[in-house]
Amino acid sequence: MRINDLIDPQAVPLGEPYGLVVRADVPVVAQLTRLDTRRGGLSTAIAPGYWA
């Protein structure tokens, strides 16, 4: 799922910090990958999956 595709109940504002909460009825592992294109080069950051 792409964070910038989420629009309900509110779109994520561009250029602003944000957080994400994942809720599920079954166990899931969530991993966040971020591609930063603000400057000329590309930068990728990955937050490892977490199982609670």
C-alpha cells in the first residue's frame, strides 16, 4: 500500500512528518520503505518489520 495513495479520512500532507498505525485481526508484519526524491539524487530508507 502506498502512503501517498491514502486519502480517506485525510490525505498525507506533502513535506510534513507523518506516522502510521497498522491494525489487523490476524498477525501481520509491517515494513516501511521510503524513497526520498526531494533533492537531485534518490535516497531510500527502510524500517524493518515489527511483529507485536
